[in-house]
Amino acid sequence: DGGITQSPKYLFRKEGQNVTLSCEQNLNHDAMYWYRQDPGQGLRLIYYSQIVNDFQKGDIAEGYSVSREKKESFPLTVTSAQKNPTAFYLCASSPRGFYTEAFFGQGTRLTVV
Amino acid sequence: LAKTTQPISMDSYEGQEVNITCSHNNIATNDYITWYQQFPSQGPRFIIQGYKTKVTNEVASLFIPADRKSSTLSLPRVSLSDTAVYYCLVGDAQAGTALIFGKGTTLSVSS
């Protein structure tokens, strides 16, 4: 099945630790995105990448880092510099020329204690 | 990117038609209008997209007037399972800029 996979679904970490969220897609999409969603809020853009080895900051990139070494993968690292990391994280991808038709993963709920 | 404005919430009953209007006064020539649906604890799902006039698929219809400054998502005969948040987005499908989501419209369907 083609799709976009985020893992794990739930993640618990202690405060001060870095944590990496996985996002893999087998849709052959060029563009990939990371969003953060807090309770009752819309999605806020963290980072996005249009091609391999290139990515741009979104509105709330501080405290996060990404890499795009392969077309299929776009991992997000939540660093200890992120003040309020507890949130629902969503990864998405879209094909070249159809950037507005994005496919989303099921999300990772990160809880920092 | 054009900013969108849509109602925070709407209520409906099963079997009714629901129309959610989105305002996008600053829409650009190359922008498309796209709607997504999101259920709790899930990622958004693409519903429908259009440029002008009317678009219909198996899930919804999208009405866009000639000036394209607004659009209306129409859900025919809603059921309880249509309870979700609906997002209206405006953007250039070929530009590669990231999708910007607002808070969306929370639709609650009751029996």
C-alpha cells in the first residue's frame, strides 16, 4: 500500500532530551512537511522540503531540526531548546505540481514529562 | 499566501445539507482553493479542490463565484461521521510553498 507512515504513534520523553520523530513515504512525492498541532488549534508549519537535501523553516522552526537525505524520509528532531514540545506532530507529503494535494500521516503524539 | 476566514463552528443534524463558506479576498490568479477534513487524533484528509465555478466529487461540492473571493464547501446529507474540522486553504498548486492551515471550522452533527 502506498502511503505516509509516522512512527511511533505515541512517544514519551523526559524534559531535556532530544527526540526524533520518523516520517517515511512511498508515494514518490517530492515535497514533505512537518506540522505541529496543539489542542483545539489548527496546524502550524515547522519545516518543509521540496527536494532532497533542501528544506525551509516554517513559522515555528525554533527548537526543531530536520534532514532530507532521501526522498522517502523526512525525520524531525525535537531538541531540548523547544520550550513546549508536548504536542501532536503531523507529517505530510505532496507531489510536484500538485503541492496543494497533500497526504498526511496518522501523527505522533509526543509527551514530555 | 492569501489569508482565509471561515466560521469557527457550525452545528447540523443528520440528513441535512451543510454549507461552509470561506472568505479569501486576496486570492491570487494562480491560487487554487482546497478543503481538508480532520478527525480527532488523525491527520487531515484532502476533500476537494477547485479553481473556479463548481467542482463535485463523491464526497462534496465546491462552489466558487466568478470573483473567486469566497468559496463554499457543500456536504450533502451529513451523517454523524461527518463531525470533524474542515479547513479551507488557498495556494498555488505548482509553486511549492507550504500549505498554511488556519483553525478551521468545527462541524458538529447531531442525531
